[in-house]
Amino acid sequence: MSLSPRPTAALAMSRKAAQAILEPPTLEALADAVTLEPPPVLDDFTTGRARTVLSEAELLVTGWGCPPLTPEVLAIAPRLRAVVHTAGSIRAHITDACWERGIEVSSAAAANALPVAEYTVAMILLTGKRVLEGARDFRAARAEVDWLRTPRGTGNYRRTVGILSASLIGRRVIELLRPHDLRVLLYDPYVSADEATALGTEPVPLHQLFAQSDTVSVHTPLLPATRGLVDRRLIDAMRPDAVLINTARGAVVDQDALTDAVTSGRIRAVLDVTDPEVLPPDHPLWSADNALLTPHLAGSQGNEWRRLACAAVDEVRRWAAGDGFAHPVPFDRLAYLA
């Protein structure tokens, strides 16, 4: 089915996501490229309005909270040919039926990778310098600190950083670490030794990554094969006072093993994700002095949502002009994507 000169597009996401992502300039830019069904967005595909809108839509601009595009939904959207997602993972709403139909899919995962990488690099450098502990002790002492007695293990000179997975985010972290005087190790079974070297890293086996790194940063997606990948054996192999940073998914790490290692004071942790996502109020990690827990904020927040919106607008413009997506989600890579 050929596309019309101005393809018809609709917006599908939660109302909260729409408020965050779809500022007036974004809506105007989308309407310049396609015939856009105006808000309110579709957040329920079972309504009469949704059935009417979907019957004409050739493109969906989706976001957090978009309902799944099931076979039943696709049956009432016979003209749908493409989806542009304003966030990262498409697993919650792109179903097998979409791929069987040949629907093209684009994601803003690359745009969302940058703030996560920025957070990660900041935490690598801050924990290497022990800034959080120093600030806490300074506040408690409220007196001059003898900086010449700083332990020699403190600092970022030739510190060893291990990157678990050269994902989109892992690669951005590696890129942002290049100006710093660090040794960077990489474990990724899908990256060749030559490619790892070209990235500026040293390829190492998984156990060696944990045993040799002062900081290990987890960037592997949560898949059946990676659930619990960072197990007790790997955590026990970490150097004393090493740091584990997790901005991926909590279930990639054995939560009990990590808790034991952190609460015993053997290692430190920076956790933007946990398993479950919010730990019970009495969980020991909340009160552990050597753990920093943040509320899944490494990804796009505040003004960074505009980057996601701009990425989506660019993709819509390309697709409407017949140029294809710059950031397509390839079906043959689904097994390795978050």
C-alpha cells in the first residue's frame, strides 16, 4: 500500500508521558511533517475514538505507557506501516504481530543512552575520588581535613574500569571515558577482540572483568540469558573496596549476593536500579553507608526529554520523506536488545 503525500499519524502513550514529551513545539514539528491526529493521545486502544483513529493511521508516534500492538489492535489499523517510539525499549508494546506485518520500528534508544552514560561516568569519577564519603565525613567533622593522609587507593589515575556489555549505553560510556586516564576493560560475547580494541578497551573474560576492575559498570540488557548474570561468584571475585554500578536492570544482578557484599563493607555500590525496582523499606541497602541508591533517574529527565522528542521528530520527517529511519530497530537484533 503506497503512502499518501502526507502520511496520517497518531499519538499513542500515557497522558503523563505525553505531558513530558509532547511540548507544543514538538507537536507543531510533527504536524509539519505528517497529518497528525491532535491530542488527547491514545492510551486505550479499545475506545471508539481509538478505533476510528487507528483505522486511518499510517504511523504511530508512541511513548511510555503505549498499549501493546496486539493482532487485535493491528486488525483495526490496516494502514499502519511504521512506529516511532519516543523512548528506548520497545518490548512493552511492539509484539510479534508487528514484525509479521512488516511494520517498521524506530526507537529513541540512542538519544536516551547519552544521559545514562553521563550519569555512569559521573559516578565512576565520583566514587573513584570517594567524593560522597568525603562530603559525608566533612559534614560530620565540620573541621579541616588532612588531605595528605588520603589513602593511595583513592583517585582516578589509571584506575581500572570494567564495562559489562558494549550496548548503546556501554559504548557511550566507553566514548565518554576516553579523555580520562583510566584503563577500560570490556566483556561482551558478541564483540570481537579487534572491535573491542578499536573501541579503546581491553577484551577480557567475564570473571577477569570482575576480578581486575576497581569499578564494574553493568550495561547488559535484561534477557532470559542475563537474568542473575552478575552472580555471587562474580561479586565475590571483586577487589576489596571495588564499586559496582548498575544502570541497566536490577534483575541482572543477584540482589542477595550484592547486599551481602555491600553490607559487610567489602565493596561499594551505586544502584539506579534494583530488584524489585523499589526495595522494601526495611531493606539493609537503604541504610548502608557504602551504597548509593537513586530512583531510576539515570535515563532522560526534565529538559532531556526534549532530546527524545527531537529524535522522534527527525525520524518522522525522514520516514514521511521516504528516506527511512536513521535509528531502526532491527528484527534480527531483538534477542540482544533491552
